Amino acid sequence: MANRKRSTFQRLANGQLNRKERRELGRKLAAEDPGLEIVNRNVAGIDVGSESHFVAVAPGRDPEPVREFGSWTADLERMADWLTACGVEVVVMQSTGVYWIALYDVLEARKFKICLTNARHTKNLPGRKSDVQESQWLMKLHTYGLLKDSFHPPDKIRALRSLWRLRDRHVKEAGRAVQHMQKAMTAMNVQLSNAISDISGATGQAIIRAIVNGERDPWKLAALRDRRIHATKEEIARSLEGNWRDDMLFELKQAVAAYDFMQKQMEECDQRLKMLLSTLPQRDVAPESHVELVPEPAVLNRKQKRKRPRPDGNAPQFHLAAELERICGVDLTSIDGIDIMTAQTIVAELGTDFSHWKSEAHFASWLGLTPSRDISGGKVVRQEPRKVKNPVAAALRMAASSLIRSESYLGARYRSLRTKLGAPKAIKAMARYLACLVYRMFMNGKAWVDRGAQHFEHRRNERDLLLLKRRASALGFQLVQQSASV
């Protein structure tokens, strides 16, 4: 009965169609009249390409139901005029690279309802098709409700997402420039990285720029050390006794120039980012739904004594935390492990409207943080990880892995999962839990307050004790608590 309550698309996505049912569905789709219920009418299918797009409408709507249009703007407008003349209201296409973006913008401006489907969904459906028939295939599948629309954020969030991804590329390029500096110095036997942990810091950059400007005396270079550096002046001076090869010095100069250029690009992105965030509306949370979890007094005192997290050196150089709290209505950084960069990634990729996902389980599945299961006869016959590339999922995995030494409730939970499942599975499971917490904060407006590692350990001991009592009772025994004097 559970299969009958679900649509064909849901049963296909969850692997609940057996081999016989899949063959039968394939034969129906290949027929002229599949005998399936029509879910979407006035549909057109588009096979997106780099140079041209193939567009298909129903055979009775035009003498030439399949047409080819160029990828330039004038032909895209002509395509929209032809679709309007054919009475098309819904357009379905696959998210192929970046070629679909210009077509999507033109059709969206012309008020078409667009279904941007994942190509993996069409591959899971039975049936054979050629490249020319792809548009007809997409049109037929969406007509019978066998395709699902992908998530597409609003226009302002799309602009924010593009800018944040661009800034992330600049950060990675700056990191590669730092690696280039270290390589050039190591080739000259300048072992600065052995004395200083981060050569992109104040001391490392002061010494490197002095070398580029012509200074070679190791003791004068060591005098540029910051007072917070643990290494002594002599240790730094000894590590700066190199051979000063001209070719490596030129390479070091180029690496420094590349690093400065990336820093300038990041500053320009920060200015643009600040302007875009200021245009986003404030999200108000209803007071009755803003519920806080009250921590235990002992746990609260210990939490206040903890050191404040170290700020990320790649974070934007303005008050990003206040802007995010205004836009989200909640403070995502109150969740241990989620820093300001992770919170910004969530907002830039998804926005603040989480009603697109029906539940936290749906949200975690969309992120690819749940396994893919093949079900046959109501039983799970195979379970394997899903290959989904999602920036938010990657950020949540990094946040989960940072909890290894955290003295918080989430840190204790992660360490417990790591002991039972191992590091890779524990990181994924903890990332899923963080995703559920983020979903609850956006949907319910609840603030996360840490209850401490002791609270988690207490609950885990209670569960273990309850399990032992059940096992003892099943074997005909009874647990007796040992007295403290024994």
C-alpha cells in the first residue's frame, strides 16, 4: 500500500520499482499512447547545447514540432515567440553546464514556468533515446509527471551566490600563491616555514617582502619577527641562511605579486558583497517561535571559560555577522562548528527561505548527506553513498570535522559517532545533524544553546543502562547497582 500512495517519480527515485515494473514503464513510454495520467499540459522540452538548442512541442501544435534554435540572444527571443504561438506554458530542460543560464533568463523574463531538471533523473528512467530525440523525451516525461524541478534561488540570492563563489576562487588562488612562495624559498634552502607556522602572517610576509626588496642579512630579517612568535630570533635567523638563487628570487617576487593581486580582488569582492547584503530584506522571527534551550548551570560556567574561536583570516573585512543575523533572523554561528564563513556559504547558496524542502530529512537528502538505497520487496538490498557535489554539504562536513576537540554537546556527539562508525561516516552523519539544526533554526526560529558535553554523556549513559537492563531481562537476569563502598 505504501508504494500505491507514492507517485511514479517517487518510486523511481527511491528504487521501489522492481525489474518487471521498470520494463513495463519503459514499454509504456515508448508507445504513442502510454496510458498514463497527464500531469502537466502545454509542455515543451528543450535539449540544451553549446551552439544550438533543440525544442520539441506536442505534434498537434505545429507542423514542425521539433525545431533547432541558435544560442545567441536573438534566436532565444525567437524561440520564446514560437513557444508562445504554440500555446506552451511549461518548459523543461536539463541543467547542462552553464549553457542553460542564458536560456533560463530569457524564458523566465517571458513568464514561462520552467522545470530545470537533473540529468541524473532522466537517466534513471527506462527507455532509449538519441541526442535529436532528447527534447521529445523530456517533453513526454514531464507531461506524465516523471521529472522534478531543481532548486533555483531568487535573483538576488543568485547574484550573491555568484559573488561568493568568485571570492572563494580568489581565496584558493591566494593559498596557491602562498604555496608558491614556500616552494621558492625551500628551493633556496630558506627554511622559514620550519620556524614560523604560517608564512602568510605578519612576520612571514614582512620577512618575505624584505627579501624581495633586496635584504639578505638573516639577522636583520629575523629582527622583523612579531613579539607573539614562539621561535627565537636566532632560530629564525638560522632558518634564513639560503643560497639566494636569482631564478628562485624572481619566482618568489612573482608569487608575492600574485598574492597581492588576489588580496586586492578579495577586497573588491568584499565591497560588492557588503553592498549586496545591504539590499537583502530583514527576516523577522515571531517571538512565540523563538525558543531557547536553557543549558545546565555548571555547563554554562564552563562554556564561558572557553577561549573564543580564532577568527578566520579569509573572512570578509566588515561586520558580516551582524548582516547575516539581520538577514536570517537567527544566529547560525551559535551552533558549535559553524563559523561565519560556513553561515555565509549557506545563505549565499540557499537564501533564507527553506520552505522549498518539506522536512529536515528532505533537506539532508537534497544535500546528499543520506545514503542511496535500493529497495526490493520492501527490503533494502543495497546501500551506498550518494555522489552529490554541493557547496553547503562540503561546508557542513568541514564544520563537523572541526568538532573533534570541542567541549560542547555537538563535540561529544561527534566523538561518540567517530568511535562507533569511524571518521568518514561520522563526519557525514554529523554534517547531516548540523543540516537538520540549520533547517530547524530557519523554519522554527529556535535559537541553539549548547547544553555541554556532560549532558550528552549523561544521556548516553542512560541509554546504555536501559539497553543493558533489556538484555538482562531477556536472558532472565536482573541488574543490581553496585554500592559505592565495594
